Amino acid sequence: MIDIDRSACRQSRIGEGRGLLEFSLEKLGTALEAGMHSIEIDARAGVQMGFGTDLLEMSHDFQSEELLLRSGVQKPQEILLAVTEVNAKRCLEAMPRGD
């Protein structure tokens, strides 16, 4: 189950002192909920997901929050694999081969 209350708290921290309108915070909440639901669906389906964020510059200090958010829908070992093994495999797949 997704812990949106915990996530909403983080959204308000991102918006604090950064001039984000209430509408923008609500939009972040909607996007967050949809993203977490997608991760939950993918995890149940056995999809190997990597780790990465697409944050705006003003939010870079929250980049590691994805680890905490994922803990609401994934097991710790799945999160660690996403950060390490899955990302490494994706990088190797993207590298040109010497064939």
C-alpha cells in the first residue's frame, strides 16, 4: 500500500520557501500518487526497475527521497537491486559493442 501522507509531507517541504502555488503542490501530489501506483504494479508484475530521478534543480536536495518512497511499495532488497545491479545492466546494455 502507498503511504501518500508521508509523501505529501515531503511535497510541502519541496514547496516551502520556493514559491510553489497550492495548485502546483496538488499537481505534485497527483503525479506522485500515479508514479507510486505504477511502481507498485511493476513490482507485482516482476518488472526490473532501475533507480533515477528527474528532479528540477531546486529539488536536487530531495533526490534520495525516491528510496524512502519506494520503501512503501518495494522490499529493501528490490530497491538495492534497482540502485545497483539493474542500473549497471542498463548502462552495459547502452554501451557500444566491439563487434
